[in-house]
Amino acid sequence: VLPSPDGPAPSVSITEIRQYLRAQDIPFHDGYSCLHTPSLFTGDRGDQPLSANAPFTLFIDKTTGSFLCTATLAEGTWQDFQANVEMRLRGISPIPPASSEEVEEEMRQAREDARCIWERALPLWELLDEKETKETKALFGISQVTNTTLKRFGVRYLRTARSLVFPWFSPQDATLKGLKLVRVEKNGGTVTYVEETLPRFDSYRNLFGLPLIGRRDTELVLTGWELDALALHQAGVASLALPRGTSSLPPTLLPYLEQFKRITLWLGEDLRSWEAAKLFARKLSLKRCSLVRPGNLQPRPLEALNQGLNVTKILRSALLASHKSIVSFRQLREEVFGELVNTEQVSGVKWARFPELNKLLKGHRRGELTIFTGPTGSGKTTFISEYALDLCMQGVCTLWGSFEINNVRLAKIMLTQFAGRRLEDQLELYDEWADRFEELPLYFMTFHGQQNIKTVIDTMQHAVYMYDITHVVVDNLQFMMGHENLSVDR
């Protein structure tokens, strides 16, 4: 839920962060998306100033002020960081901010479950029967991926669930922190990949392949899928896979990407991946990012490997993310061609349950505003929650600002629509549906009634940065503005 019930965390500017660090004599480097400082949580304790010779393992996010120490995995807000600096000045050992007991217990349970599954899964190159190994690799389209590559990444296969198992190892001590299971579902001619993670999706922050990255690596290819990372590694390219594909790049992962001078984003072969790559490049700092444009001769990395294409050549043709303020048509030419070739994708994410709406609006596209009007009680909220849920179920990260009805009632409406049944008559099914509903990339603002516009906009911007929100719903404008201002043109 965004923001916390006592209002959003006070925002801090990069200038204020730098001034504070200088005032406290804390040495720092200016990185791409973070400031790097020696950690408060390692080495010398007490009121000694932090040494500039100590390893700079604490990273402060330039946009939010949140910090992460990669040596101890301590993390917290900017206010937590300041509190720890004050404690250190008083000679008290800083204490990493703790999660709630409930969260700790949930993570511990998820790790235990992951360990049990991991032990039951077999290394993919060790299946009893060579025929089974071949069939499994063919099913996932990884026949060209060698056993050596699979071994290096530790990919396993869970027979009972017919799923590939990708491990999440801690970068510190190589312990197992979680898993992602991927299985194939065939529906007619279409093949879909179904993913499941332990711990739950919102706590799963694995950069798959991180233990294989050397300290001196300065170039990296970021992909949106584990199998693509395998294909790139086999082609001799340092690569990592994002935990949530093209749907979001959690800011807590940025510190692990600071060492790279050049990052190429090769997320997939459709326009949604292309849009996501442009969004992530802004987070990672445009000046070091290049993007691989989706196209017939530039499919996703696994496809490129299967088709025998030259991966290095594709990477060399990647476009720089930072462009000048003035461009000529020559620079836009390829992009225009891409839009003509992919007219279906250009029109946006289609609604699965509203074919008539697709005729009117074509699909949901970023940067567009749609206004629904109608008299009180005509079903605007009911329809819009169904409309937003449809997109959310297709992976469109959604933020709800419900100023008229409270979040509990809204969530009840949406859960009922999601389950497609009256749950009050079947309470024994509640937990099952609630668990599935919780997996959706759906967030709620905690405002209610009239609000200051600036606060609402700030919260939206924070949500876009943190959760890569691409769809915001405001219900409704009248309640957000308050009734007394209706005569004023706002």
C-alpha cells in the first residue's frame, strides 16, 4: 500500500543528501544512479570518522535516498540512514533497520520451502534418461544451450511440476535465498510460460547470474528472462536477468549494477519490452545505456542463439539511450519502420474481456489520458475496476487512487471480479483467491476525500520510480478536488 498511513515519507533531494554527507564527513563517490559510501554496518564501530580507504559498499539511491549495504544487506530509508549516523556519532553500534516479525517469518518460510523444492529438483544435465533430457530441453526451446552453461547457472528440473528451477543465491555467502519455477503451457499453437517465485513476487529480487559476474566486468547485457541470460552467457557475454521481466526494475537492485560503465538492455522482441527498456534506462542513467531494438533480425537472445545469429553483431547495433534534443528523420527512420511493422503492438495492451472497447480505444498505451463520465450510480467505479483489473492481469503495473470509496471496499469489488464468483457464499475459497490476487502488480494510494494535488502527484511519481507503474486510475476527480472548488476551473 502506498504511501504509509501516516502520509508519504518526506522526500529528499540529491543536493540535500550530498550536503548531509559532507557535513558529517562521510566520504562518497558519485555513481550512475546511487552515491557510494563506506558502510556504517561493517568494520570499525564507534565515533571514529568513516575511512575513505574502507570499501564503499553502501549505496544511497539518488532519487529516493533509500540505502542498501551490499556487504551486510542492511537497507532502509534516508531517515533510517540519518538515524544510524547519529547513533554512530554517540558511539553506539548502528543497527540495520529490521523488517516486521511477520515479514521475517514469511521470508524464512519461503526460504525453507525453496530449499525443499531445490533438494527435490534434479540438475537438468543429470536426468536419468538422455531422451528425457532432450525432450525437456526441446520443450523449453533450449536445445542449443549446453550442459556446461546449465551447470554454471545451476539450473534444475522439477519432474513433478514439469518446471525448470532457477536458483537465487545470496551474493555474499552463496546460500539459497529463493527460486523461480517456469513451466510451459501449450494452448493450441500458442506456447506460454508460467512463472512462480519463492518468496512471493514482490519480495523476489534476484539478479539471475550475479554470482558469475566478476569484479572487473564493466560491460553488461540486461535481459528480461533467465533463458536469455543463459543464451548470452554461452555467447561469451556477461549478462543478468531481471527478476520480474519487463514489468519492473526494483530500485533495490540498482547498487548491484553500479560497477558497469556500459549496460545494454535486450529485454525481448515486442514493443512492450522496448518501452520497458526506455523506462529502465532512465533509472540506470541514460548516458551508459544502449538498447537493442526488437525486429525480425534482432529477436530475443535465446531465439538469436537458436537461429544461429551473430549475438555480438546484434549488440554492436544497439542504439544509445541518450539522444540529443534535436534529431533528423534519419535517426527516427528505424523507429518509424518498427511502428509500421508492429501496428498491432503499437496500439497498446488489448483488453481480454472487452472486445468492443478494443475497437474504440485499440488498447492501453502509455502517456494517454482517458476520461469516463456518467451520472452517480451509473457504474463508473464498477466498470473501471474491471477495466483496470483486465490490464493488471496482463502484467500492466497499476496504481489506484480511490478518493471516493475506501480501499477495502474497492479491493473487495476487484477480488470478486477477479474470482468471478460471490466469495461471501464460499468463504473456504477466500484464501486461495486472495493469494492469487496478491500476485498482481496492483498498488493503492491511501488517500481518501479531498487532497492537495502536489501530494498526489508526488505519490504517483514515487510509485512510478519504485514500482514502474504504467497505468494510474483516479476515481474520481470530483472527490479529489473537493466539492467547494467545482466552480473554479482546475
